[in-house]
Amino acid sequence: MPVLYVSVEEAIARKGLRMVVVGNVPSPWGEAAKGILHLKAIDWAAVRLVYDSEPLKQWAGQRSGPVAIYDGEPPRAGWAEILLLAERLAPTPSLVPADAAERAEMFGLAHEICGEDGLGWARRLQLIHFGIQRRGGFRENVAIYLGRKYGYTPDLGAASDDRVAALLRMLAARLKASGGRYYFGDTLTAVDIYSATFMALFRPLPPDQCAMDKESRAAFETRDPVTDAALDPILLQHRDMMYAKHLELPLSL
């Protein structure tokens, strides 16, 4: 079922769950949150991020996305906060293991994908670095803006190749060792959603499934030998399986 998009004013006035999302781009943090809500069949409304909307900034507390707001509760912008809110609103199906050790392992893997210095963070720095060097990646003015927002330095940019490659190799090895189709054997968890959606930063879904901004698609598809070598086909096979069996297509951007 397509995502329901509402205006800033309607989102603020509504009750229930609303979420600010980045429009026209498969931002993996946002697409992961959408996927979690879809799997749990949670009713919600989306509002696209409007960078010059002061009411939106005041309501959401920032100019970023995703930001989930449930009724009058404080905004939740962190990937783990959004996941735990969804678990509270719809405990079944749970996307977090019940076993304490597996739960800790799942959150650790999820952080290495979604968190600061994780796969998404490092890939973003890599695309900023490429853009500033005019080697692909984000357009130069976009790269400069994002670089200021996310603490880019030339040293961090140069180190991002190895960090991205190390994380891709780790995830591929984990999938191969899992003994099942998911990261935790035959049990679907949030890590599977995060892994699938974050592949957009390397190989976006085709246009008929992901009608994204063309300039962003070109940036996300920037290739380099180190990253290419680390992007094991099993990660994309897992992505395709997740969209075929669990996530919604085409993407609602």
C-alpha cells in the first residue's frame, strides 16, 4: 500500500504516528523505518522534509529525516529509537530477538550499518569525498553542505574507502555463516531490513521500482575498485529477497 503523504500543517495537526522523510531519494535510514512500519502494519502518515519550513523544524526539532512523532510524545530521530517505538506500537511480529545475547548482537550489527561510523555514515563520507574531488559522488556544492553537516575532513574522507570495504566484508561473512536466509538463521530481524535498504547507497533498485532523483542515483552508483571488490553478491541477493518477500515495491519516495 503506498505511503500516505500529507502537508506539514496536516502532519502537525494529526494524531497517531507521523514521520518526516527525505523526498525523492531512497535515504536508507528512512526506507528502513518505512520497511519496519510496513512489516508491522502500523498506520502512519509521512511528511516530506521541507528544508525552509520553520514550523516543520520546530515540530520535529531538526532539519533532517527520518523523524518519527507519535501523538504528543517527543520526536524520535535515531534508528534505534524508531525501531523500539515500532516494537512498542506493534509487538508482533517482533524484529528484535527475545534472547538477550542475540538482542545485543542484533543491535551491534544494526549500529554497524546505521550508526555513527557505520556503513551508511562511512559511505556518505566516501560520496562527499568523491564529490569534493570531482570523482563522482555528490555534486560539489551538495558535498560541501553535507560535509559541514556530518563532520567531513579530507582525512576522514580518505579513510572511508577502507571502512566501507571492511563493513561490507563483515556483513557478507555474517550472512554466509548464518545458516539461513537471514542474518539470524531463519529468523527475520531488523538487521535484515537495514542491510537491504542500505544497499541503495551502492546499487539502487531499478527506476521502475525506485523512481529517485537522477542526480542522486548517479551519486549513489559511483563505483571504485575497493568498494566493488568488497560488495559481495550475497548482499544484493539478500536485498532482492527482502524486497520480494517482506518490503514494499515500488518505493514510495
